[in-house]
Amino acid sequence: MKQLLYIEMDNCIGCRSCLAACTQCGGHDERNRNYVYDVNPLVNRQTIPLMCLHCVNPACARSCPAQAIQVTEEGAVLSALVEKCIGCQNCTIACPYGIPKFDEEQNLMYKCDLCYDRTKDGIPPMCASVCPTNTLQWITQEEYAAKQEKHRLGKWMSSRVPENPLEGETHVKINLPGILQGTVKLF
């Protein structure tokens, strides 16, 4: 049974638990690979998590002349391989979401790898395992289908339904925040 990361952006309260958990994931060298963005800090407290969406046809991997960015069978787009990355930073420019970051000291690109050491065994990524508001959810295809059905009943969602605001198909599915429709949180 294949599982995927689902982001319910409206639920984010900006607690940044996902950031703390990300630094603790094996192989991350205590470095955040995801981010929490303050949408409009001078007006409200709306926050959204930003992380790699693990594109089906990732621009970062396509732009890498050294083929340092690998895509697993499960669809996880991994950080650049240390032994292959030449530090050209093409991946950081090519990503339409601005996710890959470049470490100048190590001359290496890093990004969310969906905690591949965990998710390949069906264990939720660190960020989803600690999220107190279910903004980040590790769900089955059936659960995702149920969320899509909610859309047909009036609860709007993205990731190809009804409009795709994303740059191509992704393995991580999202529900865009209400702030984009002019609705705001009650807190």
C-alpha cells in the first residue's frame, strides 16, 4: 500500500515542530530541509509549510549536468549525492518552488528527501510524525481519494483538481490555504 505526504495548509499554526523534527532525521546533519513561511506577517498569523513536493518530473534533477539528484522508485527526489554534485547550483534555479538550498561550505545542494530512510519502510516522515495540527499527514491512496471526493462536495483542493496551481504533477499533494480565496483563520 503506497502512502504519500499530504499537506493541509490551512491547519498550519506556525509552531515549527516540523522544522525541529527535520533536523533530527537521520542524515540531515541537524539542518532544516523544510521551511515555515509567514504569508503576511504584518497583517495576520497565517503560516504555511514549504518543502519539496517531489515532482514526478523534477526540474532540479533534469537540470543537473552531473546527475547528482536521484529519484527513487517510490518517487522521492533525493538531495544531491556528495560524490557527484559539482556545485553548479542549476537545481536551485530550476526548481519552480525555490526549495533546493546550496551549502557553500560543503559545495553541495540539500533539500527535503521525504525522510527516505523512514518512508521507504512505510514510516511517516519526521515532519508528519510530530505535526500537532495534522497540517502534514502521511496518508494512503484511499485516504487521499476520500479527500479528493470531499472536493466534489465543496471542499476545494489542488494538485490537479480542479485547477493545478502547481508546476506539473507532484508526489506530495496539497490543499491550498483559504487565504488564497480571501478567507482567513479565526485565530
